[in-house]
Amino acid sequence: MSQYLSQTRIEEPIWLEADDIHFLRKRISEAETQLGSLDGQIDQRDAKLVDIAACRNILSPIRRVPLEILAEILVLVCLPSYGWCASYDIIRYTSILSRVCVAWRKAAHNTPQLWSNLCISPSYPEFFDGQFVWLKEWVDRCQGHSLDLYLALPAPKSRKGQKLSHSILHFSHKIRVLHVSGHWSSLLPLIDYSSFPLLEEVDFEVNGFSDAYDTVELLPPQKIYALLGAPKLRFVTMREFTDLSFLTVLMLPAEQLTSLKITSVFNFSKIYVNLLRRCENLVNLELHYDSDVRPMDNARINLPICLPLLKSVSLNGNLLEYLTAPCIEELTLWCNPVDYFHCCSRAVDAFQQRSRTTLSTLYFENFDDDDEEDKIANITEDLIAILSLFPTVSMFGIKNGSFNINPLLRALTVDESRQVLLPKLEHLSLRIDACADYSSELKALILSRWWPDDDMDGCVSDHVDCRK
């Protein structure tokens, strides 16, 4: 006990027996009792106060927490509520924890998990100043752990941004997750000459050209092959808000990808088709593009896409006319604009004839508002036609729709006089701007599919989010 009382600063966890705790509490009680008789003796009173503070410091519960538990607490404190992103101020949180006391700083600096995520954003310009010495210290604290990097790069031609990119190149071999957003010219130096042997996931949000001539000038003289040297890369996400796809210059190891998500503001491009045709091991696909113009309408060329392992798909419906995927279990179709939904239904029909897939989940998203009754009627007919192609679906829903769904609900209602539509339906989800009251039709649908407890195969549980 004397070793703790004689220390002016305690940096390690303290292990106390029951007798030690009793001794310290008694000593505090006695010192507090003596304070009342030392009103005029300032030096002795100060000494007692120091002694009380030292005993309380030793008795503090946090002092007795093992380093392993304290490390877990520190990591949990720094976890974001809504997922990691470049704007999350992990640097400030770790700095605050490291300044609480010497013991906490030592525990934090010796917890590699605490430094395995790094978020950098121009929202905090102080992190772009200097020579990025702090960046090397951060990475060193990772020790043997890999690094997940979330980075929002500053404006093009920023010297600070260029210095940051060059500093990151020194530890690119430790990066496991790379999420980067910024202008084309900011992203290119970061990945052009890097090596990513541990990279498993990339997420690029690319924005940039207002002038086509700038595009040509900024393009590198040859394709970037850096990611081809990432043998563990499986997950790729790209959000492209540019005049030209980033895939024009970036080569992806398509054959080894299992998840691909692309969001684009321009019309569906042949460059995506060429990429998908090489993604033979793809399991999850999300492809959303500007569908104001039907994809490749002016060039009806034969571009088949066969993805034998694909299980989950979310895409614009008319892309299905190029796709064969017999293992799909979950399908989400984007139906915007509504004028092309009839073409989409034909594409789905052709897709199912080729693939013969057994869907379990089917969703439709983004039906445009449309007050023309003949188009609404056609939508309902096409929806019913599509649903009849997938009798194995047990989960069905419509997200962000705006039309009268009563005819569809009546078609889903079990009626002995006709063949049952979606006979295995168990979960129904509707999130719509209701154009008419459908409560009675929904009730009839649910009751028609309710069965006694000894036979629940046809029981429907519904989740309805109706916005009026």
C-alpha cells in the first residue's frame, strides 16, 4: 500500500485486497475528522487534504479495471452511432480520451483497435496542416492491426490534399477498408502508385467535371492497375457524379468480386456491361443509373450477362433483358420512370424464362406519380403478370410508390375461383403515398390468407407504412 501512497502519479491498474480497501476508507474518515480541528493550521490542513485526495485516487473504481476491460471501454466510446464515415471526428474523440490522465493515455496508446479506424475530412482543416507527423503516429499505434480509412479529399489542386495523399501512400499496405470521396484529380494520386495487399473493401464517391475538355486533360495516359494487386478485394462500391465513369481509367479485379454496388447519374453505360460480364463470382449486385433514357436504346446489341452465383440484386428493371442468374433469391426492381414499366415487365418475363430462378424476396421501388388512369391500370396488370412468374416469393413489398393499390391487393387475396397469386406469401410491406383508402382490401387480403395454428404456411404478416 505504501508504494501507491508514495507515488505522485499512478499509471498502472491497482490491485487491492479487502484489507487494503478498509484501511484506505478508515484513513480518509480519520483525516476528514481531523480537518475540523485544523482551521488555523494551514500547512497541516493542506497535507490532510492531499492525503485524502491520494487515498480517494487509489480507491477510484476505474483504477481497479484491468487494462483489457479499460481498452474495450475506450473502443466502445469511440464507436460511431450510424456507421463510419469521413466526417466522423474520431481524431477528437481519441484525443480527449488520451488527455484524461496518464493511465488512460497509456491504455489508449496501447490499444491497437482504437486506432484501426481513421476518418479525415476537410470539415476539420486543422488535420490538413503541417507535415502529417500525427498521421504516422496514428498508424504506428495500429501495430499489427489493419487500417480502415474513411477520407474526404479537399478541393482539386489543393497542396494540403496532395501532401495528405502522398503521406497515405506510405502505409497503403496496411489499409483493409478504403472509403474515399472527392474530385477525380484528387483521387488519382491516391491510388495510382499504391499497393493494397490487405485491401478487402473500397468505396469511391467520385465527383468532378463541368467541362468535357477538362475531362480529357485530366485523364491519365494509361489505365490504373493498382487494385489488380489487391488479392483480398471482394467488395466494391462506386457512386459516380461525373461526366465520365471512373471505370474509364480504373481497372477492377472483376473475377474476384463478390459484391458490387454502383450508383451513377448518367445513363447505363456499356462499360458496366463489360464489367459485369467478368464478375463470375458476384453474389450481391446493386446497379442504379439514370433511366430517363432506356439503356442502349440506340444500339440493340447482344450483350448477355451470366452471373451463376448471384443471389441478391437491386437494379433498374430493364437491365434484366441482358441478365441470366439462376441462383437469385432476392430481387429489387427500380421502376422509374413509370412509362417504361411495361418494357420492364417484358424484360422480367424473358429473364425468368432464361434463369428459372426461385425467388424468396421481391421488391419494387420508386414508382413515379402519374394521374393517368390508363397507365395506372397497365401498371397493375404488369405487376400481376410479374408476380405470377415467381410463385415461390414469401416476402413482397412496394417502396416509395404512388398509385391505387386496391386492384393489386384484390389480386393477392385468396379466392377459390382462381389460381392463387404468390401462394407462399408471408410478409407484405407497403410504403406508399396512398391515392385511395385500401384498408378494407388489405384486411380482406390478410383474412383470406390466415390459417389455424396447425397450418401457418399461408399466414401473412404485414408491415404497412402509409404516407398521405
